[in-house]
Amino acid sequence: MITSCFVSENELTEQKVIAAELAQEIRPRGLTFFVETFGCQMNVRDSETVKGWLSMIGYKEAENKESADFILFNTCCVRDHAEKRLMGNIGALKELKDANPGMIIGICGCMMQQEGMAKKLLRRFPHVSLIFGTNVLHRFPEMLRAVLNGDRIAVTDRADDAIAEGLPKLRDNQRSAFVNIMYGCDNYCSYCIVPYVRGHERSRKPEDIREEIANLCESGITEITLLGQNVNSYGNDGTTGMRFADLLRYISDVPGLKRIRFMSSHPKDLNEDVMQTIAALPNVCHHVHLPVQSGNSEILKRMNRKYTREHYLSIIERLRELVPDIEFTTDIIVGFPGETEEAFRDTLSLVEQVGFASAFTFAYSPRQGTTAARMEDQIPEAVKKQRLKALNELQARKTVENNEKYIGFVGEVLVEGCDERGEETMLYGKYQNFKMVYFTGCKELLNRYVTVKVLQSNKNSLLGEMIDA
């Protein structure tokens, strides 16, 4: 058993002292920052911490890269195209750096934890000054101080897997918030690089999670999303005295907490206790993002997913018994090494049978250092493309079918945004089970809950009318 370790209060205090010292220099100069985030919600949450540090240090957020004095890319390493996209974005900044020599350009995120990546980027892009990984966010002030003193640095220490509590945060969202409950992953799916770059699973203390949620609710947040590479593994490291279902019950009575979401769930760990808890707690949302990846048991075995097609379908069936209005979303990979036409048809039949509300679909992308990248029977790109097209066409039809059943439905919506194009103001938000609906209203209703009736279904969303604000 690997136990979680934590950054000491003294170390964090030292970093905050450095931040305060830097602020005396930065704030009078009116310097600005711009952070661009790629990848999953975990990266979004990490960016909130970096923005919190930058604000504490005295930077103001800029509207775009062109007007910023500090530019940071928070990267993702899950798919190969993300690396190519990053290279293009960094290269394009050279002209900005030439025009503003004092500009700092940095790169962070899980891609920086890949072996050799940091050194490669420093060599290729001389205009980049700062590179750091996912495990050193608590050391941001000292890293920035070194860069301001003229150094070019890369900090990707894997020894720093400790959990840091009490880091500053700058959240843009006034209605909902992401809350990490754990870090890292121990699943080692054969196609995935994440365990190698984000480290082993470490769970936060339940009292720290509850305190963060309570503070958010006191500030006006009513919806939180619990984050982890696999939230169902919470507590597996033996440090918390709780498992995931226990944690849901422990936080459910926080005053002001109206909605609890979570992602992602791994099917191998979604047990009866979790399912019963979803059904029992009124503020746990009736939506589960449950990545299936493939509908064929042999491919799932090659993926090291540790469940079968039959087990996955049994979870879907059981949750629908307990929570009839539950909605499922998923992730699916096509073209995994060894995937035959018959195996691919198993994926199509599973999608047909489950009827996902939506799906994130991908053609398999080899990642250096993973088991799958070394497998024989790699699938030609043309075949992957063809299969992805067929899968997307099927899911598009299932999404339409899923939407049509909501015509006439009445439910509570949290207003997330508005579109003021044209004469009418269109508001949009989600029902408790993650279905998105658009309706006319006024922007003063942003971040509030309203009752909306669905009038018609569109290709990817619902159109309704507000019947109670």
C-alpha cells in the first residue's frame, strides 16, 4: 500500500512569502497573464491554481495572449495530436516575444512529465523560459522568481507527489466548481500515459474536501463536481478511512450544496454501495460519465480495463433500476490494436443497446511508453477513420432519440450562460441529469435555478420555455 503524503504548512508559507515579495514588484507595473488550458477537467482545475498564484503575485488576467506579459500553456498528453497542437502554439508566440522581450512564456501540465519532453522543448523553443509538471504547483512562486531573475528552468520532479492543501485559486465560474478528491491513477490501462505522468493514486483527506466545499458554498457556489482520474478509487490508498460512497454521504449535507457531480468513474470500481448512494442522496446528480472504451470483452482485456462487456451492461441495468431518470455519457476508442470488424460491431451494438446521451469518441492514438504502443496488429489509419465515422453516425442518431423523449419534460435548470445574438436573449443550462436546454429569458437569471419545460428537441440539445424563475 502506498500512502499519501502532504506538503507541510511551513513549505506552503514559504511560497506565500515569496509570492508577497514578488507582488511588491509586479503589482505596480500592471503586468498581465493569460493561461490557455488543454485537456480534461483536472487540467482546468490545475489552471485555477496557477491563476490563483499569479493573482496573489500581482498579475491581472488579460483578455488575450497578445496583451499578456505572462503566457502559460497547460498541456495534455492523452492524445498524440495534442503535442502537435502545442508545438504550433508555442512556435507562433516567437513574434510576440520578439516584440515584447520581457514577456514570460511557460508550459505546464502532464505532457511535461513525459520523459525527455521538458529538455526537448527548452532546446527547440529558446523563447520559452518556464516548464513545470503537475506535481509542483505548490512551488510556483519560487519557480517564477527564478525566471524573473533571468533563469530558464524546467521542474518536473516525480518525487513531489505530495498533496498540497490551501493553495490559492482563481475560479471564473460563479455557479459551479471543480473539487479534486484524489490525484494520480493506478489502473494502467494499456493505451494510457496518465499513470506515468500523474503518478500513483493519492486521496485527499475527507475533512479537507468538505472544508473546501463548505467555503465554496458560502461564496455562493451551489454545484460542485468531484474530480479524479477514477473517483471510485477514492480511499484505496488506505489513508482516508472512507471510500467513495462514504465521501458522498459525508459531504452531502454541506449547507447550500444543491448539486453534486463527479467524474470520471471506472466501471471496475462502481460498486453497489456507490449505486445505492446515488439513488439515496437527493443532491447527487442523476448522471454518470462511465467510460466503456470498447464493447468487446477481448479488446477490453487487451486494454487492461478489468471488466467485461457483460459487467458493464449489468452496471447500466442496475443503475437504471435504482434511478430511472439517470443519464449516461461515455468515452469510446475505435481502432485499438487487434480490433477486428466483429469486435468493432460489438462496440456499435453496445452503443445501440445502452443509448448514451452523448459520447466522446476517439480513434486510437499510440502513446510512447504505453503497452498498447508496442502491440502487434496495429490498425491502419484509414480503417480507424472509417470506424470512427460509423460510430459517430450511430451516436448522433442515439443522441436524437435520447433528446426526443424529453419533449414535455419539466425540471429545474441551473442557468450557465446566455446568447444575446438577435432580438431575443437565449439562456442555457443543464437539468440535474446533465441534459442541456435552451430557452428565452434575461441575463439577470445567470447562475440561478429556473424551471423549464421542454418544447422540442434539436440535434444535440433541447429547446424549452421557462415556466418559473
